[in-house]
Amino acid sequence: MPRWDIFCRVIDNYGDIAVTWRLARQLVTEHHVSVRLWVDDLRPLAALCPDAHPQAASQILSGVEVRLWTADFPAVDIADVVIEAFACDIPDSHMNAMAASPIKSLWLNLEYLSAEDWVAGCHNLPSPHPRLPLVKHFFFPGFTAQTGGLIKEYDLISRRDAFQSDPKLQAEFWAQLNITPVSDVLTISLFGYENPVLPSLLTQWENSATPVTVLLPDSKITPLVSNFFTNNPTWQRGNLTVHRLPFLDQDSYDKLLWLCDINFVRGEDSFVRAIWAGKPFVWHIYPQADNAHHDKLNAFLAHFLSNVESNVSTNFITFWHSWNQVNSTELNWHTWLTTLPAIQQQQLTWTNQLIMQQDLMRNLITATN
């Protein structure tokens, strides 16, 4: 049985571990690969996987061997494939062992997702080590066939379709959330980073002509929402009702995205899952120094809206820019809502096109052969 090592440093609370944990599970489940997942902080994993022990040096979870990555890195057998997630740099001692081993590992740097044009040209490029007989290859997830693709389990779309077409499954999930659903409301999931324009959005939902029900998984914006409802323990104002949820495991979060009419997401993992949900969404991209994330955001918008009428795309872009503070334009929910019918159609068309492409896991497996 081939062995893979995946190395992950937790930088963005849940984003890095969410991607690598999903990848490790898929390798074990679909490809029967032996996987060691090295993580330097297990507390976020314990939120994503309730069975995880946040201090255990070694544990088996969903068939994955999860190891705590400490400064005192142990001598272990060399894997057939070694993945550095998001340029995290594997330990020098392990790199030296890889160079001396008769097993010639395929060494990949799994990069962050981007729609920028240069990604296709850099995907799979080699990077020889300056001193050791090792070569690392850059592996870029992306939205075109010239990139590494997106994480998508083989049965994800069939599970999504079954859930979205079955009122019983939806009712069971509402019951799991301990919420009684209300008809004729706009149901929105809200997940994001701290955002100073959030109170404006909540006010606009409060004054919306259509009742809005918000499902709020615990995140960095929960305190802002709580402040909005000061002295109002029911978290209801005007036409806005907010239901606070615990942090959801990955499978439950998928169902949340499938359930809602619109999804506000952040980072990389929830962003990709919102794409597969096939529902309109709003992305809060991870902020970077010198506003480097603005180029990434605009590259995705250009890709996603390439076949959308200009008046729709303009309103759509304006709202996303306001939500991400690309400019000082006031957030306008009502205007963005007018784009919804066109965006719903574009979302379905675009997602179906992505489904036809080879996914990230199959591209990784192909790279090892």
C-alpha cells in the first residue's frame, strides 16, 4: 500500500487544516492510501473532527494516522509521496532522510487556490533543492484543466442532489440544528472573517422587504453579530432572525451550504464547498499584506462572470468589493439581490462545467504514476 505524508501548519485557524484533513480522508476512503497527516496544532482539527484528541501525539481518525508535528521531529519511514501544504517547509532532518533513502519520494508543494492567469504556467513546475538530490514540484489547485483542479469527493454531487431533492433529509438536518424552519424566507448561511461592514449588512437585512433567516456557524464574526443584538437575546430585529450554530464538522457544513439560498463563506475550504453547493455565494477572501488578495479576488470574479451581462456583473462585483473592502463603496444588499436570478443560473452552469473537469485528488494520483 502506498504511503503519503501530508504536512500542515495551522496558519488561518481552520483553513489550512480543513483542506488537508479533507484531502487525507479522501485519499484513504477513495484510493486506499496509507496517510500520515502531520499537524503542528491539533485544536482546530478537534473542531472539524469531534473524535480528535487535541494533545495526542498519534491517533487514527477516519483511517488517517494523525501525528502531532513538534520541533523534535522523529525518525520515520519515508513515504512514497510527500506533500507540503501551502509551503509549510518540512523539517530539515526529514528532508535529509528523504535524500538518503532508496525510496525516491514525489515531493509536492500544494499551493493556495487562485484563479490568476499565471497559475496554469506554474502548475507542476520543478524546484530542485539547492543542496540535496531532491526536486519539489509546485501543485496549484485551480479552475481550469491546466491546473490541479478542486477538491471534490467522487460522490459529493450525488449526495448534494439527494439532499436538495429530499424534504425528509432537509427536515432531519433542521432538527439536528434544533431549528424549526419558516416558509417564505430567504435563508442565508453567514461565515467570515472580522468585517467592519457587517453591521450595515445586518441593518439592511433587518429592513428587508423579504424576511431573512441567518444561520451563523461560530466564527470570528460571531461577536459582531452579538453586539448588533445587544439587549435582544432572541437575536431578532425587524425582518431579520439569526440562529447561532456551534462550529460544524465538515459533513454537516456541506449540508448547511446545500440547504441555504445564499452562502457567505471565507478563505479556501468553505469557498470551494460553496462552489460545489451550486448556490449563490459571497466570498470573504483571506486578507493579505499590501492588498495582494485584491488581485486574487478580481481574477476569480473575471473568471466566474465571463459570460454574465455587464449590468449584472457590475452590481455583483460592486457588492463583493464592498464586502471585501476593496473600495469604500457602501454595501448595497438590495442592488446585489437584483442580480440573484441571473447569478443562480450562472452558478449552476459554471459549477456543472467544473464538475466535468478532473478533480484535485485525481490529478494528484495521476502525478504519482
